[in-house]
Amino acid sequence: MSQQVSLGPFEFACGQSVEDLELTYETYGERAPDDSNVVLVCHALTGSHNVARNPNRALTDGGTSPADQATAWWDDVVGPGKTVDTREFFVVCATVPGSCYGSSGPASVNPETGERYGTDFPPVTVGDWTRAQARLLDHLGVDRLAAVLGGSVGGMNALDWARRYPERVERVAAIATGARLDAQLLALDGIARRAITTDPDWQEGDYYDTGREPSEGLALARQLAHVTYLSKDSMDDRFGRRSATRGQSENGAEFSSDPGAAFFPYRDVESYLDYNADRFTERFDANAYLYLTRAMDEFDLAAGYRDLADALAAFDGEVLCLSYTGDWHFTVAQGERIAEAFRASGTSVAHTVIDSEYGHDAFLAHPETLDAPLRDFLSDGVRGGAVRDDGSEHATDDDRPRFAPVHASLFGHG
């Protein structure tokens, strides 16, 4: 079940501090007496500590879809007999600082003022998330992790563990991620934040308890991001140019229509985006979205080092990089750059490429595609059958090809 822990004073990378950092987290499975089975899961941008259905916790209304990233967002991956088998592993996941699911963030109450922080909450970085997670593990008495894994910005978080605490991690699985965002995604995130901050109801971030929230700005920001999570082909296959089967007013997201709206069709793809944006604004906080996208934008795994290989040189465990061919948010080439950086220091690494047109969100929407490589990696490392780079019994670092393709058709997806 969800638990909240107070970790005391915490100084963020920006130099600002909070008097008491609170983290909300959940655990799954039974912890081994020697702590040899602890796995840390790092959630994606708008995810939460609630990775899977917990026997002691019922699902809340809404957020029942894995792609919602709110409640049981990776339920097909974490649990008894599943990819991350909680009969074998003790799984820990915490909502990161700056978010809005119980950990300290802009919506939290500042004990010094008795008011919500709003934009007075310190700016956060992915490194702050990693350090906060380390503090949580210290609190739990966990010195070393069997594995840390995450997708998207959660993959960045996992890679930061390899860089920041190499001695505390045995295996790292970095899924659908990269060492940093490219300029195109930085631009799109900038536009998304402007959608929020130009909403009159944002009120410079002090909208809490006013009865007015920047829902329209947040909805637009989410719609823009959602387009980056799907590939061009998958969007065309799913929606094409079809007109929506229901009217715009039925979808909840209230946007003003242009004068030509009555003449031209309201399309299926618009309906989809409106529906998902409406659900998102019901569960997420606009200020938190500003904070978390800033953290993702700022992350650069090689920052402060000669290059990416130098940043990761201290890690001597095993690594699985997993990429999707249809992902233009974090491309296969970006995943390969990470793998090459680990190889440069002699780290045991495999880069598994899944042939899927779905797009970036495939690791959430089609988690079965990562079952074999991730399950084998957690059990047997890079020598596991589904993650060996060349499929032989005795692959070596010298004879590995650049990556190992795994085709989505193997899992029932063309």
C-alpha cells in the first residue's frame, strides 16, 4: 500500500532547500533477508508510485489504463509471475519530488507559511530525484539494488543511478530513453509550458484554492506531448482522416471553436486528444507539469564529464538498453549511443531493438513487447537468451553486433 516518509531537510541542485522532503512510495513482493532482490522502478513523466495493483490497495476511479500513468500504470509488467516477478523481487517505486501524487511538490503545503508552495517550490532536476530515492532507500535500510529500471524520463533517472551511485546498483534497464532531449523536443516542451503559463487561470502559479485552475493550458500541453508519444504511422493507421463519431461537446475538453468549425469535420484524432486531455487535467497539476518537464529538459547524462563514456565509466554492473523503432521521442540511435558509451568502458551491455510502429508509449501501451528481454535480463543479465546481442550461447564483448532486433510480430503486433 502507499506509504509516505519524511526524509528531513533536503537541498536541491538549484541550492534551495525544503525543511522536510516527503516521498510517497509503494513496495511489492517480499524483501530478501540479505536485500539481494530489491528492484527500484523509476516512473515516467506523469507517473506515480503506484506501479501495479497492490493486494492491499484498490484501483481508484480513472487512471485504469496503463497509458494513463497514474494508477497501476505498469500492472502488466510488475506482479506475481509477470515480467518483474514479485515472487522473486522486492519492488520499490516512489513518486518523484516536484510531482503531485503525494511527494513534496508545488501543490504541497509549505510548513513555514502554511500555504501551498506553488512556484515557490524549488526547481527540481533528475539528479534530485535520484538523490531523493537514495535517501528513501537509506531510510529502508537498502544499501544495494539488484536492479534499477525505468522508461522515458524514468530511464534517464535509471541511467543517473549508474552515473551517480555506481556502487549501489548491479543492473540497469534503460527503456525508450536517451542521454538528453534533442532540440525539437526541447522546443515542443517550451511550447507546452507556454500553453500553461499563458492560461489566464494559471495566475502566476497561485491558483490553488481559488476555484480556477489552468485546465485549458494544461490540456493543450498534454495534447502536444501526446502527439510525440505516438508515431506518424500509428496515428495514421489508428485515426486517418476520419470524422469523430461523437460531437466535440461530448469530450469534456472545452476549447473555443473557430468560425469554420460548423462546416468542417471534427476529426477522430481531435476527439482522441480531447478525451485524453480531459482525463489528464482531472488527475494532474499544472505547476507539477512545468516542474517535471523542466527537469527532463535539463537532464544531460554527460554534463560535467568529458563525454558520455566518461560519465558512465565508474559503473561495472550490467546494462540493458531497450529501444523501439517507431519511437521518435527517443530514437534507436539515441539508445545505441548510450550502449556504445557503456561498451567503451568494458561494461556488459546489450541493446535490444523492438520493431514496433506504435511510438514512444509502446513500453506502456504494449508492455508485452519488453517481457522477454527484460525478464531474462533481470534473471540472467546480458547473457539471458532474449537479450544476448547475437543469439549465440557464448557471446563476447568483442563479437557483439551493434544491437539485437526483436520484432513486435513475435508478440502479436505487426
